[in-house]
Amino acid sequence: MPGGYGEAMADPSDLLIDRTLVLLRHAKAVPPETMPDLDRTLSDRGRADAAAAGRYLVAQGIEADLVLCSPSTRTRQTWKYAAEGGATAADVWYDRRIYNADSDELLAVIHEAPAEARTVILVGHGPGVPWLADELALDGTSPERVELTRKYPTTGLAVLHHQSRWADLAANDCDLVSYTVPRG
């Protein structure tokens, strides 16, 4: 009898379970000339758009087990206002490697997500976030896929599903469920 007394239980990280990855580019920030890049804050529009992203996540029924966020002020504020819009997360990790990362560096951060996490949101920057979304999404011609490759502005948000372990996630492993640019 499977799972009976004396038999080894399967490691949950080995099970192929549905996982969701949300790739969120930070919301609109003040111009770079006004302060050091790492310290740039969200503009009024950026705060409204980040809250709209939070409302979008709620409307889609997305509740994060983990948020991986760049430590920049604008990404931290993007998540803060998304949460004020209703988005939820069991835990938030701020990781310096996300700041100005390319797609390979972002993927390395995602690989470290706990195996038991079913939904991970990464809040980062362009061009790394758009590049990663394009790399992970299976090739396709859906309107969302075409739009994602054409333009991924501030507050661009891609929802991807896959069944890989986080540690094994690779190019073309994900189905693009939705791509939107929430505006407040």
C-alpha cells in the first residue's frame, strides 16, 4: 500500500505540482536625475499603478507564498502599494542580486525559492524582468505573448505557470497565463 507504514514518503520538492511565477516590473519612478538610482521613489502615477497591480493579483486569485524583491526604493514601494491594493504574501525577501540583474541572474535567485512555495512573485527592473519573462514563456503567438515581447513597461506583469521545481526552472518551461500593464 503506497504511503503505508515503513515506506519512505516522497519528498514534496520532487513532486510535479502546479506553480505560479509572477514577474512584476517596478512601477513608474521619479526621473533618475533627481537622486541616486537605488533611492528613486515612485511617482504619483507609479503609486497608483502599483496599487492597481495589487488589485489585479487579487482579482486573479493570486496569493504569494514568497515575494522576491530588489532592495531599491522603487521596487520596495511597488510591493508596498501592491499590498495596499490587496496583494498578499506569506514572506518577502529583499535580494540585492535582483537590482539591475539580467535574466540569468534573476533565474538564479528564483532557483533558491523554497520547494514548498507554490506561488512566487519577483519584483524587479527592466530589462532583466522582461528578458526573463520572454525566456521562460513557451514560444507562442497569443496576443499576450506578442505584446510581452513588444513592450514591457513599468508595472508590466506576467503570470506564468509551470510544473518544474524552482531549482530546475529553465527557458521555455512556463505557460504564459496572462500579461497586463495595470494602471491606476
